[in-house]
Amino acid sequence: MLILGQITPPDLHGFLPTRGSVMLDFVFVALFAVIPVMAWSIYLVKFRKPDEVYKCEWHKRIQLALGVILLVAVTAFEVDMRFITKDWRSLAEASPFYASKIVDYSLWLHLCFAVPTPLLWIFVIIRALQRFPSPAAPSDYSAYHMVWGKVAATAMFLTAVTGWVFYWLAFVA
Ligand code: HEM
């Protein structure tokens, strides 16, 4: 039987032909699905016709689903980093960008977006659920939500882009 504490990182290579762990590979790939789905959800409300208010409800459902996925991914990622992979550095040491600390800088840049993004999403979702009618439709809260919705969506997009860059520098190069 495998005891987690005895697994060394080289045993934990993921499913991509890189040095990433299973969880790093999973998040790397999942973000390629999350970003287009989020863009589609915003497109639905932004370009709806006056008689297509029902698209607001679809936007709500998609954003709630993405919010749950984001929460599960963050939790799984934390568990992976703390208890399973533990030391991502040993996986990244072979990168030509590791010694010069470029990998570290890219991680810091990524964390600048990755840390506030879940908080922004929780805030935007809770306020939207409280202030929009159900089924979802425009209200006097729309202007506020459109500003914070754009901030939350941009933060998510930049989390993904900086995450992909970090993954490539640390585990592909
Ligand atoms: C983190 C999650 C969410 C993000 C990032 C987000 C993002 C956005 C953005 C950027 C817009 C503006 C589109 C435009 O430029 O016209 C928008 C509109 C809208 N959102 Fe969200 N949204 C989220 C969650 C929700 C939830 C949970 C609800 C419902 C409870 C909701 C209801 C609406 C409605 C009704 C509009 C249309 C407002 C109007 O046109 O008057 N959103 N959302």
C-alpha cells in the first residue's frame, strides 16, 4: 500500500508529457475549458436581444457552475501541494529558467491574480444572487454588477494566462 508521505515527486508525474504533477496538469488543461465557457457566458448576456432576458438565467447557471469548479480546483490544488506533491520545486529544478529565479518571479506574478480571483468571484456571485431577481434579469443592480463582473472575469483570465506561463517555464521548458 502506498503511504502518501513516502511518495517522492518523480513518482507523481501527471498525464501530460511534462514534469507537472497530476493536479498541475489537470489545472493547466482545465483552464483551457474554463476561459472559453466564461467568455461564452458573458457573450450570452452582453449581446442578447431585448426579448432574450432568459439568457441572463443561463449566464447565472454557467457562472455558478464555473464558481463551483473554481472552488473544487482551488481546494484540490491546496491538498495536492500540501500533502501529495508537496515540493513543486524538485519538479521544476530541471528547467533552464529555475536557477535564474524566472520561475519564481512568474509564480509571484501568477499569485498576484490567483489569490484575489476566488475572493472576487465569491463577492460577485453572492451579491448577484442577493440583488438580481430570480430568474435572473436586469435590475437596478446591473450597472454595479457589470463593473465588478468585468473585474472578476479579467482577474480569472489573467490567472489563467499567468498560470500557463508559470507551468511552461517550470515544468515544460
Ligand atoms: C463570478 C461570476 C460572474 C461574473 C464574472 C459575471 C460577469 C458579468 C459581466 C461581465 C456582465 C456584463 C456583460 C455586459 O457587458 O453587458 C454580466 C451581466 C449580468 N450578470 Fe453576471 N457575472 C457573474 C455572476 C452572475 C450571477 C451569479 C448572476 C445572477 C444571479 C448574474 C447575472 C447577470 C445579469 C442579470 C447580467 C445582465 C445585466 C444587464 O444587462 O442589465 N451574473 N455578468
